[in-house]
Amino acid sequence: MTVRSVARAVAVVEFVARNERPAPLHAISDAIAAPKSPALNILRTLAGKGWLAVDEAKAYTLGPRLAELAGRAHVYADTRALARPYLERLAQRTGEAVFLSIVDGDEIVYIDAVESTHPIRYAAEVGSRRPLHCTAAGKVALAMSPADVVDRYIAKGLARYTAATITDGARLRAQLRRIRVRGYGDARGERVPSLFGVAGPVVDPSGRLVAIVTVAGPAFRIRGHEREIAGPLRDTVTAISRHLTA
């Protein structure tokens, strides 16, 4: 099943991308087989979000948002390829599952994973999403975010997933300060009971967060060993970040 308005919006972007010159409303309307009024609504929405740009003649071209997303996709693909051998070595050193994630809005998204060889282990599919305030990677992302971003996130409310989930803004801010000092974050059964994670940031030459590496596994193996994991984790994110400068 497809949503017609979404399908039409995709068709608009594809038509404009193929067109050699800026496309006027009537050409776009004909191309997507839609009346001018709904076609214009789609165009205004896409232009308002930066997916399209409109000139003085009311003709449309691709907008800056698409270039931004294409650039991000290129960076993330390069980062994933660069990081993969380091993730594998980290998994071997720790014996636990290792994940590479990026930030997308108010969530982190796993873009690569190396499974643990233990019979009891944590597994998550590439492409799956997690909240920020109750995951090690998410807290690292928040710790490296501007204060207004953190304020907005907390103001939306901190959902409780387990008895260990931090739902108090002051407590979360205190954790974020500790993460900035020590350079890594952790989560202890805060989204999934008995699941522990330790995460560190991958940054570009300007210090901007590019990705996050997480080591995760059952509490009975990780509890009390977070600092031991943090050492190899720091080595890993430092090595990946260093290669991003090349």
C-alpha cells in the first residue's frame, strides 16, 4: 500500500531532478498526473522544507536539503567502511557486540554492527533506532549537543522504559557533564533490563560528532568492567577519528 501524496512528492523530486531546466507548475502537474492545486501544495511543502528551490518565475529546481542529505550519506558510508575493521578488533578485544551509530533527530540509528560470539549476547539490526536519554550512544550524542538542543529534548519528556531509566532532567544533565569529562558514556539497564552499554564519540577534525561506537552486552558480563571496556573503546574511537582527518 502506498500513500498517494507521498508517492506524488517523490515523483515531483524525481521529475525535477531529471529536468535540465527549472520546471514550472504546469509541467510538474502534467508529469505527476495531478491537478494543479494539489501539485502546488506539494511543491510549496517541498520548497518550505528545502527539498526544492523556486525562482522568480515560479519554476522549481532541487533544493539545498537534498545536497545536504547526499553529503551526509556519503560521509556516513565512508565512515562505516573506515570504521569496520576497528569495530571488528574492538569486538575481539571485549568479547561483546559492537555497534556504530549516527544521530537522526531525537534518536540514534545503528549503521553497522559486529555480533558477539557468546551464546548469550545483545543483538540489534542495522537500521534500528533507539532513544537518546536511555542509551549509551544517545547520551554521548546529547553530551556533545548544544545546550538548547538538550533543553528541548528534556522538555519533551523523558520516557521511562525500565526502573533504571533516567526521567529527571537534572540527573540526566549531571550524567552528560560526567560524559564530557571522562570522554565516554554508559547505560545500565535503562532501556532493556540487564543490558549494559559503553559508548564513545567519533569526531571530525573540527570536533563535530560524526558517529558513536558502542560496546553492549548482558549486565552479568559487563557490570563492574565498564572502565576496562572504556580503554579499548577510547583507542577505537580515537583511531577512527584520526583517520577522518587524512
